[in-house]
Amino acid sequence: MSRTLWCEYAWLGGSVPERSVMIQIEDGRFTSVSPGVAAGGAERRSGLSLPGFANAHSHAFHRALRGRTHAERGDFWSWREQMYRLAARLDPTAYFRLARATFSEMVMAGYTTVGEFHYLHHGPAGKPYSDPNEMGHTLIAAARDAGIRITLLDTCYLHGGFDTQLDVVQRRFGDGTVAGWFDRVSRIEADEGARVGAAVHSVRACTEDEIATVASYATDMPLHAHVSEQPKENEDCLDRYGATPTAVFARSGALGRRFTAVHATHLTHADRELLGGSTVCVCPTTERDLADGVGDGRRLLDAGASLSLGSDSNAVIDAFEEARALELHARLTTRERGRLALVEQLSALTDHASIGWDDAGEIRPGRRADLVTVAFDSVRLAGTSPEGMLAAVVFAGSAADVTTVTVDGVDRVTAGQYVAGDVAREFTELVPRLFA
């Protein structure tokens, strides 16, 4: 299928967007990108067009907790107990509907790829389904229906904590051994819109030796892990190993270009240096919702790490909110403005490489034809000059300003409407049943 699009403005990677950009698409790829060209008879995109956004860290089922946990007192650990209660109630049918609706909401917000950190593998009390990958295949099918690409980051989760067995809910997450985990993962059936990656849940859920084994198995796929999300995790890790979580992953051979440390909120200077050459996925809306703390993206970039962004618990699904919070949270902790450049924020938002899609995230020939178009006629963005468009959309825009989303050359959102169904109705019908 071929298409010719004309974008009023398009961000091609520079400090300001280009004007009057003609784009040719063939078979889901950009074949030519030419600024300064008259529209002629091409399909017109008014406003600002950006590359598709990458949601590098998601737990789709957490979306059902929205409005049920935010206002309660407590900390990360008390929130986790409520999340576990939800996990205990999900079966493949409910999981499919919830994930499909969550992924659909992501598409409406401009996400074209999601990295789903998947650990809800088995049935109640850990009994495997007849298809051991029933839940993983459910997520892949949900993403396909929603119109978003997925990297299924299948997670090795073997312990309930340092030297602690899995509890009754956590048994759904475990495969007994790393070999058991890898045997199951190797049988996942993906498709052209899905890829399989690996994950270690955390240093709490796998021992140092087990992390090393996972890393040795996952040599040709993305490898992700929760790292230093909470100070208690660091303290317990120091007691157990005499090292920080980052140092444990380094000793295990996990770090490097294919590795992503999720959160990395509480790092030492030495930790940041170790993560140079790896990616750190920051999840600002979840990190503030769970009172995790604020990381330091500037120092990570200066140490040689790359940054990506994730919606994590899906307390909020708004790509612009994640991108601006990366900078605004840093301003609060340093009392300094401009810690990250706009291009660095947008690069984190469009980083697909950390979830295994190196051919996406840029508007240039040969890349996947993903486009997110934002209108500038809303009360939030009206009156913006061309030179200020990038700053306005990052610091004042919202998912509600997204008018068109194209994934692999196919429009999934047009005129601000999701083409595949009524997502709000699905949440309205499904979520209350999960808590009945």
C-alpha cells in the first residue's frame, strides 16, 4: 500500500520542526521525506507531526487500579498488596479485554509500540494453563486488536524476596527455575507485530546467579529489569550481596546496549557510571504516584546512558506528561531549569531501540511509517509560534491534542477518534466486575 502525506509541520530530529513536509509511504515504511514542498493533491496533516511514541515499560493490568489506589495513604509496598489482589482475579478472558482496552488507550495517546513487562504467566496458585504461554499470547492478541506493536518482555520471577519463597499470588508469576522460564519463553508464538524480549523482575525475584543465567540465555533480545526503584530494595541488596542492585546486574553480565534498567531512581555515582552504555527507562507518572522518588536523567545521560519512557502502572496514559515530567521533576530536585533539552525529552519519548524495534522512532526513509499528529487549535496550544511548537507540545500538550495516529502506515486514530471501537465503554463494563 502506498500513500503520500503532506504535513504542515513535522519534527525530523532538529531543534525546530520543518515546514511543509511531503512524505511517501510504501508497504508501511517511509520511502521519502522532503521538507519545503507544496501540498498538491497529497493527504493533508494540519498541525505538528511527530514520530510514533514508544511506551518502553507497561503493566497493562494495573490500569484497572486507576481511581482505586491513588488517594490512599501508604507507600509502594502497601500499593503492591492491592495490585496483587487484582492479579489474583484475572483469567485469560478478562486479561485480554483489559489489555486490549489499555493498549487502545495508548494508541489514542500516540503510542505506536509498547514494551509489556509480563509476569502474570500462570493460573491460580501457579498451575500452568494447557498452553503455558496462554497469558503471553493473550497480550500479543490484545495488542494486535488494538493496533499497536508489542514487545512481550517475558519476566523471570522466581522468589518472593531475598531468600523468600513465592507467596500464593506470586506463584502465578514463577516458573521454578531459570531453565523452566526459558523453556516456556522459547515456545511463545509471536507475529509480525510482536517481538519477544526477556526481563528479570528485580534482584528480589532472582538471585545473582539466576540473573547471570537469564543474561546468558537472552543474548539476542532486549533484557529489562526493575532496578533501585525503592531505597529498601537497595538496603536489602547491600545486606544480601554487599553491592547495589546495579552492581549485581553488572557482575552478572547483564549490562550493555541491550539492557534497560527500569526506574533506577535511587542510584549512586558508581551505579550511574556502570549504566553508561545501557538504557534507563524512567516512568515519572508512576514514580510519583507510588512515592518512589525522582531519578536524575541529566546525570545518566552525562554518564553515557540512553533514556526511554514508560507509563508503567498506567495510572496516567499520556506520553507528553511522561516527557515533561522527566524535566519538571528534575527542576524540583535541583532548583534548576533546562536540565534536559527538548530534543533529549523527545528522543526518550520516541526511543524504540530499547524494546527491540531499531527501525522505528524517526521520520526518515527506511523507518517504519509511524506518525503522531497534534492539533494546535486547542485552548492548550492555540497561539503557539512555529519556533515554540516543540516546547508547547511537550510542556502544555496532552493526549487529548492527538488527532491522528498512524502505525506502520495504517491510520489507527483519525480526527481524534479511535477507529477500532469504544474504549471507554469497555473499561466501564469490565473494570467494576474485577472488583465485585
